[in-house]
Amino acid sequence: MIGLTQPWALALLPLAALPLFLRWLRASAVPRLDLRPVDGASRAVDHGLKALGILGLGALVLGLAQPYLRGGSVVHRGIGTNLVLLIDRSSSMDDTFAGRSPSGAEESKASAARRILMDFIAGRPDDRIGIAAFSTAPMLVLPMTESRSAIASAVSALAEPGLSQTDVGRGLTLAMGMAAQEAATGARAVVLVSDGAAVISPEVQVMLRNLAAQQPMNLYWLYLRSKGSKGIFEQPQPGEADTPQLRPERHLHIFLQSLRLPYHAFEADSPGAVEAAVAEIGRMESRPILTRRPVPRRELGWLCYLIAALAAAGLTAARALERPWAEARVKPLLVLP
């Protein structure tokens, strides 16, 4: 649709009719031209010059009104998924993979995850992405969107220092709820990025099982393993205690396997391993998807001024040709006896 920035300028549009009432060419020295036989070519030229005048004035007025094509969005078929990123913002994420505060060239787990996720998002323009975070409590950071600038800003905003707790259960409830409510076509996936876990209460487990049963989705856990911590795939040694309180990461892994969803877990103990895991997730989450891409507002004033300039150029050329043409027609009359 076309809109106008300065609609008041349309009040000047009747001025475009002036060429119909004003004679701007030189008056002829020959009296009673109306007695001459009708000249079709001359009449066509006359009508054409009037049309150029009307067009030039009308285009100039429309240019003053500053027309534009309204922006919006169009349906786009691409390759990607409806993805919810669930980011752990507990204080342990601010340590390095070696389990200490960053210093020099070392990078914290949170910083490495943000950097790699930013590259991942930039390389997947067709994904619809939502972002949630959790520490002491879950937090919705960004609803599902196609806006790359909003997604990049939301990921960058997670650079704030984390808190001490890790309520992964309610964080998963929020993220899976976001994915389940997504009405767009295409696959759904939740990616949990965390360096630890905690005991999930029975009532939260029931909520997660209900969400898993309501809507199919793919579930990923990118476990950022610190040096010295036990892996989620490690089996306990004979006689070793194995409870959710002592091995929360392992038992979270077991619980996620029990949800009867397509589930994949990755252990990463370095930025390079994180990058490889994210790339693998990207390969698995490449399916046809329908999204909407924004169409920016497009200004049309320049086109109106171009049309007005071309019309003015045509009239100027006609004016310049008028005198030589008139002199060429009059000269034979001057030599008659």
C-alpha cells in the first residue's frame, strides 16, 4: 500500500490543470489559424505538450507529498527450524573451562557460548529463534522472532554477571512451553546450554512430561563441562553413590532421555568442542520451514521528481525548437514578390 508523509501537499494537485487554461508558447503572427485545414500532427503535438505540463506539475506535487510503499512482511520458504535457546546464567558460567576466573587470553564459558551462538545465528537466516535464560529463576529474554538484530541484541544482553542458583527445571519448563506454543510451521527444537544442573522437583518433572506429550520437539543439551567435574555419560563405579543430589548432571541426562522426545546430549570441555557441537546441532536442525521476512518501507518521492524533471525537459526542448521551426516556415514568405 502507498502512504504519504505530507498529505497536505495534495491540496496543490489542482494546479496540475493549469496547462489546460494557459498558453505558454509564443503567439503566431499569422491571423486566423483556425481557418487553415486541420493538421493532425500539430494537434497531436499540442495535446502532447499539454499532457507533459499536466504530468510535470502533478508529479511535482506528488513529490512534495513524499509518497512511499508501506513496509510489511512476506512469506519465505527456507531451511531452518523454530529454535528456543535456553542459556544458563548461573555464576559458574563466568568461569573458564578450567574452573577459574578468566584472565589474559582465557575465555569464560558464558563468553565462549555467546560468541559461538552469535556465529551460529548469523549463518542461519531462516531460523525463528526465541531466547530464555535461567539461574535462580527462569527469565524470558526474547519471544520467537525472525529479527536477526533483536536476536543478536538478546544474546549480547546475557553478558551480565550470573547468579548463584541453577533452577534448570523451571528453565526447561519455560523453554519447552515457548516451543510448544509456537504456531508456525516447521520443526521445533530446544537447546539447553549449561555447565551444571540441579535436582528437579517431582511437580516440575510432571509439567515437563506434559509439555513433551503435548507437542513434538527436538531437545538438545550442550553440557559445558568444567575441568575435574564428572561427565553426564560416566557410569558410577561399583559402590559409588549415585543420587540426583550427588550427580545432578547425570540424572538430568537420564530424565531428559525419559521424556520420549528426540534428545541429544553433547559434552564440551573447550571452546572448540562447543563450536563442533553447535555445528552438529545445526546440521541436524536443517529442515524446510516457512517464515516471514520483513519488507522495508520504500520511498517513492525520487520517482515523482524524476518524472517531473523528464516532463520539464520535454517542454524545454519544445520551447527551444519553437523559434528555429517558426523561422524556417516564415523565410519563404519573405522572398515573395
